[in-house]
Amino acid sequence: EAGVVQSPRYKIIEKKQPVAFWCNPISGHNTLYWYLQNLGQGPELLIRYENEEAVDDSQLPKDRFSAERLKGVDSTLKIQPAELGDSAVYLCASSRGPSWAEQFFGPGTRLTVL
Amino acid sequence: DQQVKQNSPSLSVQEGRISILNCDYTNSMFDYFLWYKKYPAEGPTFLISISSIKDKNEDGRFTVFLNKSAKHLSLHIVPSQPGDSAVYFCAASTTGANSKLTFGKGITLSVRP
């Protein structure tokens, strides 16, 4: 079974530029999550999708962050414009069962904003 | 306010000995707990979990103990192996409809050969 795929793995951009991250979850997993992981911290949930519906986006900074999951499969997370403080690892995860149970994580995208 | 706390940032143990990783939580509504393991440049990988109706769950070399009254859980690895060297995250959640995982900061485990 293929795991969660994310791209790019690394991204370096200048501040105020836009950036997008892509995630393809494990086949058959209806729930998709985007997490932010700052250095020395644990992952923090940004948004959770059940199929194509965003059911929890309470922690997503909506002034500059947006996400979509068209057709309920792969997903894109966008930042526009990026700020220095956005430098972090952005993790995508998926699950088949409830959101409190095991989630499968991708390798993440490491974003550096200069 | 950190609801899940892993107060020791690192732990070093000798190969073959026991590794004990601790985790404390403050939210009494949490009733499901998980441990994840993370290698550099990889995403976290699920290791073991425990429900609040249990006080122990075992899977091979890994055992998780839960003390609800103390709001404390621990992960025991016996015997420790060099390949266990990684960052270990404790996570907690309620099991309601809009639950989400709350992670600790992680503990870096180093197993010396």
C-alpha cells in the first residue's frame, strides 16, 4: 500500500511570495489533515477534511492560508503571501477511521521563507 | 497552554536496556492516547495507542501505561535497540465527533550501541 505522498519536499521562497503544497492521501482514506510543525514542537492541526468538506478549519489562518480538496482525494494547501514566521514543516496525514485514531503521515514539506 | 507535555527533551540509554518515555496531560476529557515515532526527514509513524478504559497496552517490545488519576502515561521500550533512536511524540484526544490529536513537543531518544 502506497503511503501519503507530498510534494515538494523542500521549498525556499522570498517573503510575500505565494507557495502551494500538494498531498495525495492513502487510497480509500476519506479523512485528510494538514498539520504545521514548528521546530522543536509537535504537529498542530490546521485543517481536517471529510471527503471534500472542510469539517475543522478553526486553526487555519484564513487571511493568508487556504486549502482545497477537490473531488475528495488529493489536496492543496496555499499560503499567500508568505511571511518569515511561516517557515516550518507542513505535514499531510490521512485516515480511514475516526480522527482520534491512527493517522498516517506523509514526509512533509519543509518551507523556508527568506 | 500545552495540554500535552513531554518535559524531558531527550533521553539516552544503552542498547539492551529499558527506555521509559514520559508524557503528562492536563485535559481530563482526553480519553485516547497515542505514541508516534519520527525519524529525520520522515513523517511521524504510529507506534501504539491506549484507551482510557485500559491502564496498559503491549505490542512486542513496546508497552504503554496509563495512569488516569495522575494524568500521566509512559512508553516503555524493552529491550532498546539502536534503530529505536528517533523523536517520540505523545498525542491525546477525546473520542467525540469533532476530536483532534493534540501532540506534545516530542522526546529525542538515543540508544547507544
